[in-house]
Amino acid sequence: MNNLWRDVRYGLRMLAKNPAFTFVAVLTLALGIGAVTAIFSVVYTVLLRPLPYPAPDQLARVWQVGSRGGRMNFSDPNFEEVRDANRSFAAFAAFEAYPATVTGLQEALRVNQAVVSRQFLTAMGVQPTIGRAFSEDEMKFGGPPAALLSYSFWKNTLGGASDLSTLHLNIDGAPFSVVGVMPENFSYPEDSQIWAPREHFERYPSRTAHNWKVIGRMRPGVQVEQARADLEGIAKELKKKYGSDTDMSDTAALPLQAALTGNLRPALLMLLAAAAILLLAACSNTANLLLAKSASRQKEMAVRVALGAGRGRLAGQFLTESVLLSLIGGAAGILIAGAGLDVLLRFTPATLPALASVHLNWVVLSFTVALSLLTACGLALGVAFRSTRGDVVETLKQGQQSKLGGAGHARVRSLLMGLQVAMATMLLVGAGLLGKSLIHLLEVPTGYRTDKILTAEIYAPDMKNEADKARRRQELDQVMERVRAIPGVQSAGMVSSLPLGAKFFPDGTFLLVEDPKEMKSFKDFDAIAKIPERSGDAYYQAADDQYFRTMQIPLISGRLFDERDGPDTPHAAVISESLARAKWPSLDPIGHHIEFGNMDGDLRLLTIVGVVGDVRNQGLGLEPEQTIYVNARQRVPDVFSLVLHTEGDSAAVMSSVRSVLHGVDADFAPKFQMFRQIVSQSVGDREFQLYLLMIFAVTALGLAIIGLYGVTSYVVGERTPEIGVRMALGAAKTDVLRMILSQSAGTVLLGILVGAGGIAALTKVLQGFLYGVTPNDPIVFAGVGALLMLVAMAACYFPARRAMRIDPIKALRYE
């Protein structure tokens, strides 16, 4: 213990004696440790921390699986049969979440509402903390409407009223009684604020519908694999029993945490790996500094060995100093991580869950301490191994000549320097590939206008009958007439789902039907849907004619909707170009009829009146989807959005639109966004990855520059006598410059090649993050190589210039 205390005091004196060295080493380690800590805090919160539900490992998400292997939501009858037949789940529940409009308060509010089946609360292992759960009567079709509220909605919106019997909410036009308040930290699914019984709503009898997500709580001792095998047997029996009447051929099940984070896991792990590469670069830099420092202490080490100190004792001293340095660097890294985390969360896309709970907790801090100690051990072992080797007598004889540590030290320093350059190369190439991929993605033709478009997404109360639809039609006519008269509005249209912005895009099966007599009921629909050549899949959009003009979606043939398409005239449809090619490859689709009543319950045939250009609705990186547009005045949507081409002050237009909406119907709750924001949000995850990787890459490049400059300066200083001899013997200044730069250039070139090889080895991993770019893109590799060589030579040039100015007489006198 006394030896340890002496080593600590001596180590602190050595660090204090060399403040410049200590500052650079601590800052270098702090950058690496801070980056890893910040990313790990997000990874831990999102991927590793147990979900905040009782026995979360027993929760599983379940899907139907089609004949082609695709996962899909459950239909009502399939869900009911699987729920009743399985032996693996103690609770099995269906649910869906969507925005709803709450009225009857000071102003209409748009909130997330979850519709859940009777075993949902049991499956999640939660019960209301205030009030009660749903009663049996409330979980029946036609029963009294009841709702559970989130704690935040009850507290912040309703003022935390203690008497729930007095609380009544109008949700999507229907009155609901509030019967309970959920626990404070519960908001599943999708940050819901209201829960209503699924059984209160009408049951859909079709087995080809895909309406419900399903979650289950496995019985104690049951693993996901066992549950999956149990469900697979049930699915095969149902397929055998119902044949083409059901889309379900199999089932899929995943632990809930894996289901929630499946799409995020690769990106977060990639960023964690990038942070680890940055830390490795920082450790290489620090090791080089320590190695250079230890070379000047070789005589000291030799004297201590001559006086009886064992090599283990010297290694212990190096370990102590490295631990001190790493712990100080780790403490500074925590400060950097804390500040960086605040910035990180501002740029984090909304698709990343659990953002509010990301912080530096004890698990993250323990990870940082362990990382610091591991770093210290690695640094100490490497430096101690190099510094305690060699013959003591020879070292004492060499005296000042041993400052460089010999050829062995020089090779190790070059190796570490090359490793730094390799790490910087990998990060820079990765950032370059992601950046080029993002540019390609943003250049993808969308099929519509993206600039100067203001959107207003509106969730209105549900329409219960034809009278409600007629009233909504009149309201929409008033809204569009008044909005188009607002100063600054060049044109305005309406659509049911915004491209790139809709949380859920309705899609389904449509039919080719020429004889109206064929379509009398949904049984007829199901029968024709089994005929492949008469059916297809498409997205469903309700729009008016001005939507296409405002968004500049081109008309390919036929016409758009116009005054001929009234509520009582034959219903019209406009289809996308890809759909026309798929179903009428050698015919003109104009005048043909399709049936898409399964989307809105209206079995009247649609007459195709026009074909428009393809658009990308779901994502810039996805192919344009086949789409059927119905006339919004004929098939009035519950949910709709306004799109306005504006010039001038968009804030003033926004205020005017809000006034128009409230003037027509106080229950309209709009959400405004510029369409450019929606486009940006659609690629937010890619931008997030690029920003972080760029920060890591630039930091690694900076560390490499500092390392190159520092090592080259040190080498020039220690080689002053040698350079003086060379110049005395006739070497020109340019020869000295060439010698210094060529040695550094060899190290840098080797590092670039190793880094490029590392990226090439990760081709399959990188491919999943790129769009329109190959992982071995020659332009990116050449650009990064040229950049690194340029900045490396610039970093080495200034110490080399200093070497050119050495006076041979002074250098020889010094020797």
C-alpha cells in the first residue's frame, strides 16, 4: 500500500511537471471516452435497459405471416381463434393506435388514442392507479363508451380532477366517460394518451383484413421459440381450414423490446462502433505521447533498475501514471458526454424511442469508469513493455543519445501513428459514403413539389352516417373556398394522407369490375379477390383536383376531378401511372371500372377518369407506390390535410388558415408544417447518423493531425544533432525537408491503406445504410485519401521547416 501511495504521488508530480503533455493527453482521452459514453447512454436506454413493465422478458409482439413470408397485422377472426387456441400466452391482446380529436375543452386537441382488447392491461401487467379498469359491459359492442387516460393528460389537460365521475370527453364525435388514470410512466403503444375498449367498436369479419397489432404475455417458463412453434401449428390449421379466405399461413413472434428497436439497432450499433474507433484513435495518440515521454525517461528507468528496482515495480509505476491519466480523462469525458448528450438529443430523430429518459445514469457511469481503467491498462502495458526492455549498462552508457528510445521505439511510434491515420480513414470514408448517400436520396425524383408548400393536417370527428358526410362535405367546400382567398396563397388542395408525413398509409386490395351487378356485398368482393388477374394492391388516397395542381403532380392522360363529379354522380378515380402499366399494359385504362370499397365501406364502382404521375408516398428510398385517388367530395375522408402553395409570410398564412378552420368548425384541430420539414424528417435518421459520424471523423482527423505534428516535432527535436551532422557533411535544406516528410508520408500512406482495407471488409454491413452508393465508391476513397495526405503533410511541414533552419555549428556544439 505504501508503494502504491508513493507511485500515486510521484505520478501526480510527473503530470503536474509537464502540464502541456498532461493537457493534450487528458483532452485526447476525454474526447474518445466522452464520445463512447454519450453513444452508449443512448444504446443502453434504447436497446439494453429493460422495458418499464412487470417481467418485460415475457412480453412478445405477434404478427400474421403471409404466403410470401411478409409480416402483417391480424384480422379479427384470426386473432380470436389464435387467442383462444394457444397454450403459450397467459394474455393475448389486440390493439391499434391513431390520432384522435378531443373536443368539449377550451379548444379541440389532437391526441394519440389506443383501441385495446380486453386482455391488454393483463398482458402489459398494469392497472389504473386512479379509478378502475373497463367493466364487462364497457367491453361489449354497443356498450357504454369508456376511456382510460394517461397520467400526463389527466394532470396537465384536465387539471388532475379527483372525481373521475365528473369527467366526460368527446372523442372523435362520441361522448366517453373517464373511468381511470393509468400509471405515470405508462404510454404504450406509441405515446398514447387515451385508451378505449376495442370491443366497443364494430368487428370486421374478413380474414383478409389486417387491422390489429397483437401483443401477448407468455406464461412463466415459456420462451419465444416455444410460443412461436405453438402459434405456427395454429396458423397452419387455420390455413388448412379456411384456405384462400385467410392470408395467414404462419405467425412471427419477437420479444417486445426487440420488436420496438429492431429498425434502430443496426444504426445505433454502427454509431457505437464508430465511437469505439474514435476511442482507439485517441488511445493510439495518447500511447504515442506516453511512448515519446518514456523514451526521455529511459536513463531514469535504468538508474532505478541499477539501484535494485524490479521491472515489475517499474511497470507498476507506469500503470499508476496511466490510471491517473485515464481517470482524469474519464472524468473530463463524462463532462463532454453530458454536454454532448444535450446536443445529441436535439438532433435525434423522433423515430428514436425513449428520448426523454436518456441520461448519464449509474450504469453508464460504471461503463465509463470501466472503460477508463481498461484504457489505462492497455496504455500502461504497452508503454511499460517498451520502456523496461533493453540492457541497463548500455542505456547508462548512451546517456543523452538514448532519448529517442532506439529503432524499436521509432517503429512502435510509427505503428501507432499509422493506426491513428487508419482510424481516421475509416471514419472519414464512412462519413463520406453516408453523405453521398444522403445527397443521392435527396436528389431522388419525388413526383411532387416540395418547396413553398404549407401543410395543415386535420383530424376531425368521425362521421357516423350520411348526414354527417353531407355536413362534412359542405364544411370542406367552405374551408377550401376561404383558404384559396387568403392573401399569399397561390393555390390550395386537399388530400387524405400527406406524402412522407402520414403515420399510416391505407392500402388494400382493389378489384377490376366492369359489371355493377357483380358487386352487391362484401361476400362478392371476397370471391372476386381470389382471382389474381382481377385483383391487385394499391394505396388509397382521397383528394380534390387542386391537390394535383398544387403539388405539381403531372396529368399523364384523361382528366382530373371536376364539377362533373358530384356526390350523386358515378364515382370517379384517378390512378397512378405504375398502376395503369401493371393492370392495363396494352390498353387505355380511361373508362374502366375498379372496386375499392373495402377501404371506406362504399361498394359503388369507381370509374377511371385520369392517370397521373407516380409519387413516393412512404419514403424517398422506396419505389413509387401504385395509388388510387378517389374524389374527396364523393368519398369524404375522416382525416384530411390541406396543401397550400404560398408566397411571402407563411406564418401569416398559417394564422389565417387557423382562423378559417375554427370559423367553419371549432372541432377541427390542425397541425401545421412546411412540407420541406416533412421531407427532412423523412430522412432524419440518415442525417442523424451522418452528423454523428462526421463529428467523430473530424475529431479523429484532428487527433491524427495533432499526433503527427507532435511526434514529428519531438523527432525533429531529438534528431537535432543528427540533422546537424548531415548538414555539415553537405546535405541541403531541401534534403532535410524531404527526409522528414518522406518518413511521415510512408506512415500516413500505410495508415490510409489499412483504413481503406478495414472499410472494404465491412462492405456487407455498410450496404444496409447506403442508398445509390456502393461501399467501395472510388470517388469517396480517393477524396479521403487525398485529404488525409494533404493535411498530414501540412501537419508535418512546420516541424520539418524547423529542421531546415538548424545551424550545424550549434547542433554539433550541442552534441
